[in-house]
Amino acid sequence: MINLQSFLKKLKATAKVAKAAGLRQLEDGQSRKLFDIGDPGDMCGIGFYGHDLRGAERGPYCIRLDNPPPDKGKYRCPPGNDDRYLYCLPGADKLAAAPLVLVESPKSVLAIASAAERSGRKVLPVAMNGCWGWKVKDAGAIVDLDLLKDRDVILCLDSNVATKRQVASAEKELAVELLCRVRVKSLLCSRLPLTVNGPDDFLAAHKDDKFWNVLDAAIEPWRLGGTFASFEDYTKSTRAVIPHRFSATGHGCDVSRLAPRPR
């Protein structure tokens, strides 16, 4: 079983963040029951129990398995989709005016929150559990995504958003959802170097100011090119049918905002 203190040390977690995180070391039987795991082997790991954007304490968010099966991911969520939420640390409701940094993993939330505490930077890191974690298959976006309305949002996905089409498509679909339906105040996308995986890995390898430089260099999604080259490209790459709400006659969303613009 991975030592919890070593895990937090690797993330450079401050004492305040480590205490607020509410992490729990779960034994094999506990994790199988909570997360409906049926795989063979030892399924012990670190359980994340988070708060939501309203500041309310919620149930188990996910577990990071110590020894995941080789053909499956290391993170598992509770069964069902009814209680999916965006993972925050306590006090998120007191940072309503701070830029919200949307990341894939709860580990990155702990790392960014610790860096923010050390540098006095006001940001609110929020995890969605993977690039598609904001969405439930065949049911649309999770309810918590609506809480981002009128917020300044920075998408900080893992570095493979620049190399994997599926991740890039997830970022684009999320950008459309946030701009057109949720109506965020502003939306920027950041890019991590390919030498690391996620924000937590970047902060483990670099000083905090280097990460703030990454966030400060974030740009509007329509300036990225690639999968954002055109709205038509989005429909082809995801094979999605764009619902009426994304059109100018639907909810007033001008999809031309996703077309490339001069720098």
C-alpha cells in the first residue's frame, strides 16, 4: 500500500491542503465495496473525498489504485452517474471571484492549491476526473458544470491534449459547452510541455512560478488551431450531431467564435 504521506510529499502538498484534502487509504475490501471493483488482485489505494463548488462536502469521488490492472486505468469512480460532481477542496464557495482552473485529476487540484497557497495566488483548481469527466454518456453534461456560469475559466488538460485526437476533441466539446450553453464569463486553454503528463507532474518538476507562466500564457480556444480550426471539423472528428442550442437561433451562441482569428 502506497504511503499517504509520501504521496502528499510528491505533490508538494502544504500542511493546510493535506489536511483539507480528506484523503483516505482504502484496503482491498473497502475499495471493492465503494467503487464496485471486480478485478482480481489487490485493489487497495487512495480514496479522494471532495467538496463541490457550493462548498458542500460530498461522498467518495474516486480512488487511485496502487496496483491497477495493466489494461485499465488507475482511477475508478463510484458506480452510477447520479452523484457525479466537480471535485474541489473545502472553501471553493469563498473563491467565487477567482479564476477557475479546470483539470483532469484530483491530484492536480492538490498540487495547484498548494502552489497557490505558497505564492499567494488566487485561483480555484477543480477536477473533472479525466478529459470526458464533465459529461455522462447519453445524458449530457453533469449538473455541476452549470455552476461555472459567469466564471473566468482556464482549461488545463494533460499534455496529451496536443497529441491525442480524442483528448483534443474532448477539450473542444467542453469549450463549446462552456461558451454556448453554460455561458462562462471567459474561457482560455493552456498547454503543458510534453515532457510531463499533468499539472501535478509539472509542479513536481518545476518551481511554482513556471506553472503560473503556463497559465498566464493560456489563450482563447479559437486561437489554438488544430481541432479548433473550424466548427465543421469538430462535428467530423467527434461524429456528433450539433444540437439546436449551439446555433445562433438557439441560445444566441455565435459558433463563429470557434473559428480561427488573427493573432
